[in-house]
Amino acid sequence: MKVIICGAGQVGWQIARHLASERNDVTVVDNNPDLVRRATDTLDVQGIAGFASYPDVLEKAGANDADMIIAATHSDEVNMVTCQVAHSVFAIQRKIARLRGQSYLNAIYSDLYRRDHLPIDVVISPEVEVAEAALQRLAAPAAFDTESFLEGNAQLLGISIDEDCPVINTPLRQLSDLFSTLKAVVVGIRRKGTLFAPSPGDQIFPDDDCYVMTENTDMARTLEIFGKTQGKLERVVVIGGGNVGLAVARALETRTDRVRVRVIERDRAIAEATADQLERTIVLNGDGLDAGLLDEANIANADAVLAVTDDDKTNLLAAVRAKGMGCPMAICLANDPTLVSLMAPLDIDAYINPRATTVSSILRHIRHGRVRSVYSIGDAEAEMIEAQVLTTSPIAGKKLRDIDFPEGVLVGGVLKAGRMHKPRGDMRIEEGDIVAIFAMADQVSAVEALLQVTIDFF
């Protein structure tokens, strides 16, 4: 597959890394020569320095025979024009654009734009993706990461292991014996900064971060087994009233189980606009780092604080201050991946990486064949891949114990006839089953080969 990626920032670079590692023909375009040089020096890609919306630049990038273009520059207008040029001048079949402007999104989602007028096949909104990720974190407050799989029947939970965890020093194979009816599988462990797919003989130690795939109905029990309690959220304070904060507050307002939300926004104009769009939420104008304002927001009695301003350091400090004032749970937005290592020392419970959520969303739309969902874990170190088994797949009709999965690959769950099943060695994988597979980054292409998902494109 030949792909042109416009924008060599963090998102563009990560997408290029994924696609290049899978032996796709990738060309990166950016008007910053330094970013293009970084991509070509570190990845197996070609690079063109220039404006992505210029036809001559796209022609140099190979647009005449490209299969797909991904417009992920920092400018919505450049991304839209790039897709238009790709369609009108070069007839590129698949066009994906990252758009941030709420006005554009409202128009596109309300179908005011038609394909003939603005030919974008997939619109990715980082703010929408981040808001959805934040809501998932709030739905599982005891987990630092969470994502839904298998048609909503299963959750991937990121669980930090504490000293009082009941199952520390227990080999994973014994967990199945101790909790035979529990539909949960440990698919990944991060230990001392290194992520790996565990073997049955591996044990769980304090300070590990475990990724566990569990059936929804077993989520509370799974968290309890790993030493966590799942409390009910009734009061939430959101720091940052921009698009992300507004989307989260609006979603919490509409829940049947009443959640009381207070939003703190520093910019008065944004605070007023946010307040106008919310019905039951109190919006406070001021600095989220101000202890007096946090006290006015009743932070000591809040169940969680969500810091989602556009400044990482403000989010970190606001989360720390809120916890210091009595809030039991803090979630913060962190664009800079180097700040993630500070989360545990600062006692921040969970974080949202906008880059990872955007990358996962884009990958979901560019994977081949019957791949239904892709979730990027950590700093693109691994993926959770959900796919439907085809007749031509090498794993169709085989028992799990007879499938030669490469090292670094684990099956987290199987959906059969609408029901989630915990994988067992004697389980036979049939055509039409949906499987959720954890794969380290260097094994993703091997998983796709097992699923035969590279046969069909789009």
C-alpha cells in the first residue's frame, strides 16, 4: 500500500512508524524540513519538504499512484484543501483528515458537507477522541487506562499493582485455577518501564502496571482481585472548559445516574460560552491552580478531578493540588509522553495521551480487511487488535493450542455468537468469531498475517 502522510508532527510520525514497520510505501510531507529529516532519519520512509496542499508537492510525494492520503497537519484548512486536491487532481481513493475546529465538525457531522463538495472519507477529531477517552477513564476510576472491545462486551483495563494486591507473587497460570469462573486475562505487563506480553509462569509484582482483558460483567470482580475498589462517581470537577471539558461535562449531564459536575475555566469568554451550552453544570471562571477556587468547587468532596487544559504542566499541577486538598482520584491530559513517568511519583491515578488516542483512531480506519478496532498501548509499544476471523485465515478451524502465535502475542478474548469467552487451549476458533489480540509492535504484521487481513484493502 502506498500512503502519503501530511504532517510530520507527533501524530504523523507515529502513523508513519506503524505503516512503515508493516512494509508499506510511506512518504511524509511537511513544510518543516527538520521534521521531515527526523522522519527519514529514524524511519524507513521517504520525505518531501513543502506545503501539503500544493499539487506540485503532492505530485513529488507520489500522489499519482497513492492508495491513501492522511492529512494530519496542525491546520484544519490545510488538511481539508489537501484532501480536496488529492481527490480532484490525483483521484486518491482514501482520504483521512484530522480536524479540530468545532464549527467544521458540527457542519460535517450534520451532513452539510457532501462527499462531492468536500471529499473526506474519514474525519478524526482529537478533541472528540480525547473526550471519549476521558469518559472511559471516569467509567473505570480504579484503572489508569481502559478501552472497550468485542462489541462492548469486554474492557481492557490498565491496573497499577500495589503492595496490598492479593495476587502478587502468584504465577499467572495459578490465577486461572484460583478464579476458574473469572473471564479475565493478563495480556501485558509493564515492569520498570518495559512492556512485555507475559508467559503463564510470570508473576505479578508491586509497582507493575498490568493490562487485563475482562468481560464487562466481571470488571468489578477483576479490579477487586487486583486490589482495587470500584466506587461510584457522583461529583466531578473538570479543569479546562474548552472543547474537551465541554464534551465531558455535556455527556455527564445526560447520564441517567445524576453526576454533579463543576467546570473551572481560566478564559472568561470560553467560560461564558461553556456555561451557555450546559444546563445543570456550574462553570467557575478562574485558575484551576488557585486553592481558593478549588475549594469553591468543593474539591474535597469530589469523587474525581479531570484536568484537561491545553497546558500539560497546568494539568499535572492542578491534579496534584486537587489530590492534596482531598480529592481521591485525579486524571490529567498529557500531550508530552516524557511526562508520563511523573504520574506515579505525583500520585496521579490516570492520564490521557491525545496522541495515542488519535493514532489509535486513525489506525482503526486504515487497517486492512476485517480488523474492527485497534488500540495503541503506551508510546505505540503494543496494540490491542480486534478482528473478525475469515474463512481464509490460517487460524480458522484450529484450536488455540495448535496456533503458532509468535512470542509477544496473546489472545485476550473471543466473541462467539455475541458472548465473550475467555481463551482456553482447547477452544476452537471458527469463521465469524471476533478475537481480541494483544501484540507487541514488532509482531503486528505477524498477527495480520495470521488473520489474513492484508488480502482486502478498505
